Amino acid sequence: MDISTKIKLLIQDTLQREGLKIYKITYQKEESNKVLRIVIEGENKLTADDCAAAYKKINPILEENNLIDEPHILEVSTRMSEEK
């Protein structure tokens, strides 16, 4: 099972309780950093505050489960920001 699938399984229930869904998860090298990007969507238009709230829910889960053992950047964004 790849890292994106493992992460999805870990966080999807938490996000669903907040009325959010995972649109896409990517983990890749960008310049000199590894970036874990989680793109979310919801029934209504999401704001930066929604992304920040999702980040605060997701980050502790990822840290507790220690799936990524190298330094990385976690980004949470909306599907709409991906389509621009």
C-alpha cells in the first residue's frame, strides 16, 4: 500500500466528521523539500479557515502514526485552489 493510501485511510473519518472529503493526496519532492499535499473538498465553498482547521485535525494524526520518517511540509488546500 502506498503512502497516500495509508494517509487517506488514517484521516478520512476525521475529515468526514467535519463535512470534508479528500479529493487528492500527493507526496513528492519539490525543489529541496518533500511536500505532502492534501486537497480537500466539501459541500460548500471552503475557505482558508477550513483548510487551517483541517490541518489542525490532520497533523496530530500523522505525527502520532509516524508514517513519514523524513522532514516534510504538510499543505492542506481546497480543490478549487488546485483548479486555478
